[in-house]
Amino acid sequence: MKKLIMVLGSILLTLEVFAQNLESKMDSLARTLTGKDQPGFVVGVTKGNDVIFQKAYGQMNLDYQMPNSNQTTFNLASVSKHITAFAILKLEEEGKINLDAKIQDYIPELPDYGKEIKVRHLIHHTSGLGSTDNIRLFAGISLEQPWTADDELELIKSYKTLNFNPGDEFLYSNAGYSLLAKIIENVSAQAYDDYIENELFAPLGMVNSYAYTRPGKTIPNRAVGYKKTSNGMERTITEAESVAGGTNIYMSLEDMLVWGKHYFQPTLFEPKVINRLASSPAKLANGSDLNYTFGLSLVDYKGIRLVSHSGGTMGFSAYFTWYPDHDMFVAVAANNQNISTATISRLVTETMLSAYFVEASLAENEDVELPVEQLRKFEGEFKMDDGMVLTFKEKEGKLFLLIPDAPEFELFASSPSKFYLKAFEAQTEFLIDSSGEVNELVWYQGGKSFIGKKDDGTLPVPAPDKDEFLGNYFSADLNAGYQITLKNDVPILVMPRTLKYYLGLENLPLEHIDGDRFKVEKLGEIYFTRDIRKKINGFLIKDVGRLRNISFDKIN
């Protein structure tokens, strides 16, 4: 018994030392990030049932110089998503929701999207639905104008073009979680905020946690959100949007830590549910594991398993991280959108768990040494879909990637046809045909794959005459008009004011790739469509991240 007490005492002393070290680092970081009389952040850490660190920095309201505290409520932005997913799991456990049911079973007014979308597709971001934040930007709808759940639903109903077939890919979509909030309301016969606050928060004693679901709803102890501008700190209009499901959960640090501990010892649903939160729920069409569960991402950080989610909205930033193998939880929230809560969370990880770090190998397999004759098969210029050219050259028994105005990058073989780079995170696979020739490759980077074809010397098809494609266009999905006009004799795509305001995109030049295909800076590829008479009748913006194949019809 005496030995056990000594061991426990040693553990507590170690945790106390870690907490003191962490506080010193957080205090130093706060002096840099918050300065004097600036908006700030809160950070808290639990280990098992114990809160080992919690502290608030900076001001919650600059007008009245009110400091942040452990009771200040912060907008969790997209960290809110896992709370919506937990509500869905609770309703599933009660037999009220079938995750494999089509979404129209619970929201009958939704249109037919051409493919069956299941409830689980919404949860895991595999539905193919375009993300409403992107839709609003491209439709010219300000992110700071009043926007309700009804507005959100109407937008989702009107934008019917899917990014991909449901279940095939993972692509983050706020639309999915807005629909999940509506499903919770329809199934529970309660307003979303009533259900979340009464069925999830109240049983855990979380008295400083709220869902902001209607304009003007009072949120006690609410921090004001800010952003850094050339004129200094300015207040943001965060409360204009009252859409729930994917955002707009407000929570105090004290309640964040209660919620974080609940993950390890759940009482709202059966403990076995935890296994579903921390393991891949499915495979995608390409055979890869889906690393997003119920509103949470599965991450390996230096050999440590993390279950986490980030959040960012106007004026606020948040980051929640669970460490399943270490029974630890970290919560960070800020009322300055320019503060990186992810960086603060990583600093906590470095401080508390560095002894467990394992540096991951850059390659999955041991390097393979290939003969010079094999490497020379991979030489040549490969043109990517967006017009970029990747050049490969063998030098002294090694293969190099040549990019204009950049150093040469050595490639390392992991198989007879697959290579990776150590200079940055990317891989490529050369496709060898039945005759042993290489005319195509697949480039993997940033979680995406890109096809490149070997340049055989064929000249690109000339661009269409400018008069063919200059004019006004309209997107029925976006209910918005765009224009292609000339500026200094260069065709430009005139963007909505929202894209200029939020992303700095205004008049974007069209750069010809091949035939009817053009590249537009920061938007990627667009291509013109033609009718049966071969006349240009519209164009498509291929891929802008959370939105693909945005279609426009030429009206004059």
C-alpha cells in the first residue's frame, strides 16, 4: 500500500511539473499573441478525471475592457460538428435514426440529387454536397449578412450539382452538418438548441454552453470576436449567422473540460460508441481509409494517435484534441480569428507528450535502387490537366524533378514505378503500358491525385476566338451572373464582390491551356462547353476546393 501511494504521489508530482512548465510556455506565448488589452484565448488540459491546467488570457470585450475567464463562452465554429454528430449517435442508439437511410426519409422537402445520399454520408463528409460557405461566396452572398437555418436549407435545396458520387470521396462540406441539425429537429420534435442544451449539456452539468440558432438569442458571458486589420483590431459580425449543426456552439473553458472528460467515460450513450469515434468508419472508392469519423479527424502526430477537430469563423478560432492512448484532452479557443489555436494545441502536445514521440519515416517502404536504364524510361515532360509541366531527368543514376525557377528535386524509388520526395510531401507513380513504355503518371499531393500525360510534341489546339466566349453567363445553381470581358486585350473573368472582399479575387485573367480549356489564377481550370452546333454555350469551373463543376450558361 505504501509503495502504491508513493507511485501515485510520483505521478501527481510529474503532472504538476508538466503543468508548471506548460503555464510558463502559455504565459510567454500570450504575451506575444495578445499583447496589452487585446482579445485572447483560453487553454485547458485534462488527464483522466483531473483538470491539470486551465487559464484564460486577453480580453473578451475591448469596448469595456472585460477580461476572458474560465466562464467566458467562445464560438467553437466547426468544432461544433462533433457535438451534432454525438446527438445523431444518441438518437441512433435510441432507435430513432437509421444512418443508412436516405436523407429524404427525414427531410422530405429535399430534392432528388441524382444519387442516393445516406445520413452517414453527411456525417463523414462523403455526401458529395457542395459546401454552403463556398456556394455563398460564389453566389455573391456575404458571410456577414443575416443568415438563418431556413436560408441555409433553401440554398442546399437549390444547389443540386454533386461534387462526386456519395461515398466515393471525402470532401469537407458544411451543408451536410446543416442537414444533420434539421434531421435532429425532425426526429426529436425539438428545436436544435433545445435538444443540444437539454439532452447533451444539461445532464453533464454544463451550464455555460449554448447553441446559437436564432438571431438575437442571448448567450451569457459571450466573448466578442475580433480580427486583425491594417487599422488594428476590429469587431466581427459573427452573430449575423444563426445556422446550427456545423458551427455556432458557444462553450466556456470549464464546460469544454467537462465535455472532454466525457469522451473517455461517456454517460450520454454506451461506452462502446467510443470505439466508433476513434477508428476509421469506412473505405473510400479508391480503397483508402476514411480518416474522419463522427465530426472528428483521426491524426497521427509524431507517432501519437490524436482524435481532433479545428474550427474557424469570423472572430473566433478553436481546437479540441483527444489523446486516446494517454487519457488526455486539450481544449483551446480564441476570440481573435488570427490566433492559431492549432499551433497552441500542438505546443501543449510537445510539452506534455514529447517523451512518446516517434519520428515517422518519409517512405512507407525501404528505398529501391533502380538501374539507369529503368530511370531513363521516366525521363521527359509530363503535362498536367491544369497546363503545368513536370520534367523528369536522370543524372548520375538518380531521378530528378525539374520545375522552372526552382531547384532540382531528387526522387526516391519505393518500387519499380513509384517515387517519393524528401524535400516536400509528394509522391508519383509512372504508369508502364504493356509494351514497357511510360506515357502517363499520377502525381499525389495534399490528399489529391493528378494525372499527367507525356508530351509527345503535339501542339495544343488553338484557343477559340475571343468573340466566341466574351459575354454574360448565368448559373442556375448559384442564381448568379458572371461576365467574361477584355482588359488590356486580355480576357478576364469578373468575380462577385464577395470573392474580392474575402479572398482578394476580382478580375482574373484567362490563360489558355488547350482548345476550350483555360487556367484561371487561384481558381484552377475552367473549360467552355458547346452545343450541337459547336457554338460555345457556357463554361464550367472545374474545382475550387469544396465545390466542383460549377456550371454557367451563356446568355449573350
